[in-house]
Amino acid sequence: MKKSVYDYYIITREHRALRSPLSAEFVSEYTKTDLSPDERVCRRFEIVCKNEQPKIHPDEKIVLVRTVCDVKDCFSEEEWAEIKKDHYIHELGYVSNLSLDYERVLQTGLLSIKENATEYQARVIDAIIDLCDRYKEEAAKMGRNDIVEVLTQVPRYKARNFYEALQFFRILHYSLWLEGDYHNTVGRFDMYMYPYLEADMKKGLYTEESALELLEDFFISFNKDSDIYPGVQQGDNGQSMVLGGSDLEGNYYFNTLSKLCLVASRNLKLIDPKINLRVCKNTPVEIYELATELTKVGLGFPQYNNDDVVIPGLIKMGYAPEDAIEYTVAACWEFIIPKVGNDIANIGALNFPQVVNNALRSENFDSFDDLMLSVKAGITAECDKITSSINNVWFAPSPFLDLLRSGRKYNNFGIHGCGISCAADSLAAVKKYVFDEKKFSLERIIKAIDDNFESDPELLHVLRHEAPKMGGDDSDASTEMSCIITEMFADALEGKKNCLGGIWRAGTGTAMFYLWHARNLGATADGRLAHEALGTNFSPTLTAKVNGPVSVIEAFSSQNFKRILNGGPLTLEFASSIFADDSSISKVAALIRYFIARGGHQLQLNAVNADVLKSAQKTPEEFRQLVVRIWGWSAYFIELDKEFQDHVISRQEYTV
Amino acid sequence: MHDSYSKVSGLIFDIKEFALHDGEGIRTTVFLKGCPLRCIWCHNPEGLSPKPELSVKKNRCRNCGLCQKGCSHEECKGLNRCLHICPDNLVERIGTYIDSDTLARKLLKQCDFLNACGGGITFSGGEPLLQHEFLCDVIKKLKGKVHIAIETSGFAPSDIFKKVIQLCDFVYMDLKIADKEKHIKFTGADNSVILQNAEILKSSGIPSTFSVPMIPGITDSEENLAEIRKIAGDTPIRYLKYNPLAGAKYDNIGKEFLYKESK
């Protein structure tokens, strides 16, 4: 990639100035009340394509950038309200969070696909081909014969080489976003793309170096329009890429393209694509070390996924072995099956600490076991409430996306498990002080929770700073509780069917619920004050004094993940200073291998410097490129709401 | 608290996981409390006193006054502060008595991990040799199960020095100042026994490295470093960068930081 391309799209972002909103006149053409939903979505696609202006940077290789912005929804708020009367609408109501069959389309081309397409699908295919033809004309005007040649072949026909395959992918991905589908993941990119690169390298068309250059140009394309993609915060856009992986026999695959993707991400330091790495006990040390080089630059990539746990876990849940080995991750960390999966992996969230708080005051307990029965009943009731509230799910039509599906074999729903460490620490504290040592009465704890510890500072100190914590002192006591409540979660969902005939999956992720659940959550028995945020995903409580990363790994890799496998990683935050000397790479890599060997399911490491983050809050203009990891994605720090910024600053940070 | 059944009990002030700079591989470092030297640049002042002591992190204190209201805890007697009330945990007792069995058991839990990544356990301080009986007792319980290193100032009677290093797989020993008078001036002690122990270490055949803290204006002179190289002979030397943030911890324990870096 040429530096000028990076500067244009990333530093100065001049391309954003070329955008203009879609005029009201055009909007009215696809929002007329007498139009069917299919007609609206299709017509909007056609209109936006027609209004798009081909813009090519003179030095770029991979083209297509959005110039039409502020594209209004196909449906009015009133219409959505009407739809919601009879249907469950997931998030924005458009299809999201799937990993599609790019591979098949790259191998066939859109014209071939069109032969079996519906009327609407044929129209969107024509619209995107027309836009690509206008790009081709623009390229011809600029004398860019390389682009002309590529666009003569794709998207009409199959990709014949690495360059065409990358450009074709860009066209497909661009079209998904344009249609309104979101959290459009990238899937096992190194597996379906490598045959093109391998063949080209055999022909002598690329060296690793020149392939990397093209790959970097391609990586930029994920960042051209990402500010107009929908998400809870800037950066929450689901462009997840998964690298590496093993088969059922435990053979591990990691090819030249896998390696180049890690290197490209490290070189570019961009928040997209979001890099995931599948590993297993047979993954060579060198791959961990290469991946740690990426961790070192501070993007929060890669996220590690343990095949030794995930594949058998998915099979246990009912996924066919040949599909389980193909698993990838959704927007953040939810394990999903590419091509044939239709799971909604983030449809709800269980608020563990709220369940514990309710249980504590439900009756007078003679024993801790009685209390745990009440916790179990609470978890079951909460799960029942969530599962029974989701019926008749409706999505806006997605003619283009449907072209990239190769089935709807799996229709499972996933529920996040939020605040596990807070709930586990709370229960361990109650067990220790109320039932074992009889130091405090349960009434005293409940009263303190009710008045946010204001009248009982002594209790606050003990619960917050001296009580058992996962990863801290007396970690085993808390960890045991986390094992019990996660099993209860799995039990509560076991055997339930959802409205699409699929199962319900329990998970350890939080998504944004670590803030949302905390807003209405009173104080908790672990000494957390009312409204204080919970930990992101499967991580220690923010105020817990942990013993260090080894103890944290031990605490957070002890659970039966095969039963709580919706996804949600342990997050370790390292001070960036630990990477100061070269030997730290192999040492951090050894720590990751320990986590994998212990049977942890998912791990995410950050290299952060709290001082830098605080400075960035004060003078944001000086830190425009500073990247941090949020909950399952990375973002430019200064573009986040302060609430999210503060949480990053207050997370555990290990120094040496 | 002394455990009645334990043979030997010691005082430690921290156990640090994932130490990357205290020897080979990833290590867990145990800090033993108490040191006979008084190096004016000391960056672990909480390791100096051989007794538990009070630490109050005043810079984050909200002055709520809770810790000074009086309490009935046995362990708070005579401190004029309560250890069990601060909402931000700024009032702490530094130093925990632990018996050798308990400590060894705690450390053994991490051995699989430490062995797997070519690391081990390091005993540091303070001056670990000050609690040599406790130290030897713990090391004997770990011996052969995990790699053991020690970080010592070398300021200890030679028979004790010899006894301890023979139990270790690796020894880091400080060589701070070669000149006797300057050594007395800046560390409070004569270095004769240190030099004697350096010779013992060199001839012991135990893998070792001498550590030189690079204190601006005191140890980092070419003259001193040349002398130290002479003393070290064939034994490798590592030079430790001065930590400019060292002074911050003194205030917490009510001590004064005497070293001022001058340009």
C-alpha cells in the first residue's frame, strides 16, 4: 500500500468530504407506504447505487468508497412500531452478525448466481454491476488499466487471481453495508482467500512482500466508510476476521496469508478488520509470538479462540462436526458457523448480579445451600423471561445478503452472561462472612446494599477490599461460585427451543451490558457501589485487587466452557511498558499458551497506558490515532463517549 | 499472625506474579521484608524495616476521617488508624507473617506454569538473607520442583551467604559501590563482607550475575564501574536503570527520601 492512500483515507480523511446525503426526493421513492418491504429495500439499493459517484484515489488498488451518506431507513418509526406489535425486532431490524459464503460467490461470479435469483435479487445484482461498470469507466479515464482489467472480470464473473478475489470481496462487503445489513463479518478469510494467493505465488506473480502491499491496500477498504456504519459506538461494526484453525484430528492450519494478515494489521494499526486467531494445543510457539507482536502495538488484537474447547463444545450443542471445525466469530466473540449459520448470537443478556441481589432478600435462609437454590430459581426465572419474550422474529428483507447464504441450517439464539465475576464474588463473600465465619448477618449486608453502604463503611471496606475475589485473594472460593452459577445458566437454557426451532446458548460475554446493566443495579455484596460499572465480558471486577495475570488466568479458565459457549473472552490489560524489552514477546506468548492449555475458551489482551489515555481525554486532538479495545471490538479512543473511555482507564492493568 | 504449628515463620511484603525482569523466563517474585542496608536511593523503602508497618497513601486520600475515628481491632492497636475501614483501601499494613509451609504451598501451585515457560521463583527484598532460616526452609520445600533464584545485596555473614546460595539455581548479587568509604556514606554499611561474599559466589560455580544499580552521581561514575568490573571478573554484570519514581513510596510509610537526583 502506498503511504498516500493511508494518509488520504486514515489521516486526513479527505474522502469524507466527497460525501453527500441522499436527497429527500430519492428517499420518498423508496419509503412510499404502498410499497412492500422487499420493494423498498431493493429500490433503496438501486437508488443509492445510482447516486454513488465513482471515486478512485490515484495510488489505490482496491476500489469502492461510499459517497452517499445519511441514507434514511426504509421504514418510518411509526411503521416499525406497527411491526413490533406482532414481531420481535432484533436491534435495528436488519440482518446482522452473520458470516456469509463469500467463497462460493468468488468462485462463480454474480451473473452465474443471478440465474437462480429472485426478481429482487436480480435487480440488486444489476445495480451493483452497473456501479462497478461506472468505476471501470472512471479507472479507464485515469489510465488505470489494472483496475479496468479487474472490473471487467469481477463481479460479473468468478475471480481468477488474488487481486480479483480481494476486489470482488470488497464489492460484496460494500453491497451488504449498502443494503442495510450490518456487523458484516469477514469469516475465515485466510482459508477461503489463500488458494488465490497460493496459485499466484506459484506463478511468480507475488512475493510475500508484494502480496502484503496489496493486502494492506485491501485492509484500508474496511476503514473507508466505517464511520457511517451503525453501531453502539464508533468502531462497533463487526468486521471480524478469523485466522488459523484446526480440524477434527487436531491438525493445525496457518498459511502464508494468515501470517500476512497479522503483519498487515500490525503495520497499519487500524481498528478494522478485527483480528481473531484460532489456536489449539498444536499451534506452534512461533505463531503465538507473531501474534504477540500484534498485541504489542496496542490494538487489542488478536483475540484468541481455543479450538480444543470450542469445536467439541459446538458439537455438543448440536452443530455437525464438519460445521463446527469451520467456526468463526460474529461481531465480537460469539462463536458462529459461516455460510450456513443463521444464529442470532446476541439476542439477550442475563444480569447475574441482579439475580443475586434479588435472591439475597427473597427469604430467610438457614444455610448457604438454601440461598443457592434461590439463586438457581432466579437464574431460571430470568432465562424463562428472556426466552419467552422473543417470538415471531422479523427482519427487514435482505435480497443481496441472501445471495451469499448457503443455507439456514442453524437458528440458535445466544444470551450473554453479564457480571459473572461480580455475582461470584458477592456469593463467595456472603458464604464466607454470613454462613462460614458468621461475622456479619445477612440483614446487615442487605441493609448496606440498600443504602449503598452509606451507613456501614466498615462492611464496605471488608466486602470491597478484603473479601474473596476471582483472581485475587481467596480466588478459589469465588471461582467455585462462578462455576456453579454458569452451570445454572446453562441448565436454565438446556432443552429450550426458540421460535425458529433452534436452541438457546449461554455465554460469558457482556457486550455493552457491562454499562447498561450497571446503570440500574444497586450496590452488590462484593462491595461494588450502586451504578459502578461491571467488568467487560468474562473479567475480574474493576475494583478487585488481583494477584496478577497468572492467578486471573487460573480463575477464568476453570469453568465448564463447553456448556457456556456463546462466547465472551477473559480480558487481560497489560501496561504497554511491559513490551519494552524483546524477551517480553515470548513471555507473554507463554502466558497465552498456558491459558489455552488450561482449557480457557477465549482470551483477549490489551496493551494500554492509562497515562496516555488520560492525556488523550484532555487533548484529544493530539491522539487521533490512539486505539483501544472496548468489549469485542476496538475503537479510536477519542471517538468514544466518556463513559466508555473511563471504563477503559479503570480496568485492571498489570505491570512488571 | 504466627502459625502455632509452623516451624519457621517469615515476614514478606509482596508476591509479584509475572515478573519479567527478575531472572530467566516468567517468574513469581517473593519480597522478604527487612534490610540491613540503607541505600539512600532505595526504591523499595517498604522493604527496609524488619517489622510490619503502616502505609497510608495520602495522595489519593479524601480526608473522610473514617480511619482515625478509633476502632477495636486487635491489629490496629497503637497505629492511630483503623486498617479495616478505608473505602479506597489506602490504609494498609505492609508486611505479612507467613509460615514456610503456607508460602511453599502457595508457590508450588504456580510451578507447572513457571516450569512450562522456563521461569521460576525469585526471592528478593529487602534483603532475603536477613531471614535466612525461613528462606532456607521455603527453598528446601521447593527445591527440585522449580527453578530458584535469589536477589541479594550480599551483605550477610559469609557462612549464611554460603548456606543460602548453595540452595539456589541462580544468584543475582548487587555490587553497588567499590569504594569502602563511599559505600558507608551512601548505604550505611562497610562493603568488606560484600566483597568477600562476591569472591565466594565467583568460586561457587553457581550460575550468577552481578547487578549494578545505575544511580546518577553515585554509582554510575566510570571510576566506580571500572572497579566493579574488576571485582566481577568473568561473572556477567547487569546494569539496572534508576527508577525516577522511586521517591513516591516514601511518603506513604512516613519516611523521607534522601536521594535527590542532580544534573
